Amino acid sequence: MSCAERLLLLAIRSIYLFFLLTVLHVVHFFAGTLAFCRRYLDRIGETKYLMALKNLCDAGIVQPYPPLCDVKGSFVAQYEHTILLKPTNKEVLSRGDDY
């Protein structure tokens, strides 16, 4: 392998590592430890993240979860707290001292 080929390989690895770290930073900044979906990355304008995200999942840095599913046609939501919706108000049931 020539010196030019080695430099090219090093440059490609550097660019790839940059994409990997960029995706990891964006996920950590916008989602923290909460679950997120790829649609969130699309909405904030991230592009070319699929391979980096797959490698983060393969390395165990990001844990993949299947989509939330329910009865067809119904709405599914995920919240950080348990919320009780009453006719006149809302009550957060899981709020602790740390919130």
C-alpha cells in the first residue's frame, strides 16, 4: 500500500469518525437519555446519519428500541412522567423532588 493510499484511508476514517461523533453529540444534546426516533434527526436538519447511527447501535453506545405500537389507528405517546388527565386539569403523578 502506497503512502498516498494510506493518507486517503486515514482521511476517510477521520471523516467517518467526525460523522459518528457529530451524530452522537446531536442525539445526546436533543434527547439525552430519553428514547428518540430518526424522524427527530430529520426535523432538526441532520443528514447522512443512518450509517453512523447504525454503528453507534452496533457498538452498544446507543440502544435501539422498536417503535411503540398499539391498536391500528390509535395514538401512542411516550412521556418522561406519568400524567393523569382530568376533565378540568392535568396532574403529574411521577414528579419527585428531583424535578
